[in-house]
Amino acid sequence: MWKRTKIRFGECVYCGNTRPITDDHIPPKNLFPKPRPNDLITVPSCYPCNNEASLDDEYFRMMLIMRHDTATHVAAKQNWDTVLRGLKKPEQEGLKRSLLKSISRTLVQTPAGLIIPGATYEVDLQRLANVGSRITAGLFFRERSYRLPDTYKIETHPDPFFTHDDPLKLMQSLSPVLESSPKRIGNGVFTYWRGFVAEDEKMSMWLMLFFDSFSFVSLTAPIEDVG
């Protein structure tokens, strides 16, 4: 006997189209090892937007758990077996080839100061930023209960304290955000802070932390104000 599934219609938080929708997890639920926490955030997403993000979500997880500063986190360690099994699937062949091609030998310094052989790999920061912007769009909806208008843009910076020209200035600009109460999900897998501009509540700044180590900063502002 066929089971009848009720189709939900609504506005997608990403594209803004009114279509059949499903629940999309932000950040991606693949970051959280099973058994997953019961406080994961979901937002309404159309099927195309949800499905098109799956490969980027997998890439995002892999790049995060391979970092030296996140690898010791218990949840990152638990993700490793799942990631390795996933790389054996035919649909992940392209990702596996790309990763292997980007790996090169180098020398690394241990916490004790020893220089030992190691490896480094290339990271597509724009691809990480795209996932970060998607998470920001979902968090904005979560906090404001409406979608960020199309006249506003999200700009996301992965690893900002390493890539920013003036990390101290960046930290100062984040002071109002850090004064907000952090929201923490999944034993440090994901934590975020947010701040909104009083004169325009659609302008905001977000600090996101993954595995208690890797950070992203996102801004929402009118398109003409984001460079």
C-alpha cells in the first residue's frame, strides 16, 4: 500500500521561489556525527537548492576536518570514517581525484618544535565561502523569521583572522557581535554570534566557529554597500 506524503509549499530561504519545500539543515548535518543532537537548525528550502548543495556540503566537511587545528576535536575524529567511506562511492570519484591531485609534500613543525615530513593540500576558499554564505542566509531567517531580501548581499570570509590584512582591526569590529550570547550546537561542532545594525535590522555581522577552531565572518548589507 502506498504511503501518502504531504507536500509542503513555501518560500525557499535561498532563492525566494515559492515551491514544494523541505527542511534543510544549517550548518550541514553531515558535520554532526551520529547520534546527532536534537537541537539542529532547519530552514525551509526548495528541493533544487537543497539537492544542489550536497556536493559542496561534503567538500566543506572534508576541508574542515582535515585541518590541523580541528583534527583533534572529538566530532571531527568521528567524521573521519564516514568521510573515507564516502570517498569510495562512485559519485565522489571527482572529489577524491581533486583532493589527491592537490596534496603535496612539505615540512611541518610539531608543537614541540620538531621539523618533520608532512603534507599540505589546496583549499577552494570560494567554495567554503559559498557554504558559509548559505549558512548565514539560513541563520538570518532563523533569527529574523523572514528571508534576507534580494536587494541585500552576503559576503563571507573563511579563516578571517589568518587572511585579513589587519586581524586586530577585524577583532575590534567584531566586539559588538562578541557581546551577544553565543549559540552552541553539538558539543562545539558549531557556535555562532550575531549582531544587527539598529538603523537597518537587515544589516548584520556573524561570527561562526566550527569544531571550536575554524572561524568564518559573514556580513549582510545592501548590494551597493558590499565590496
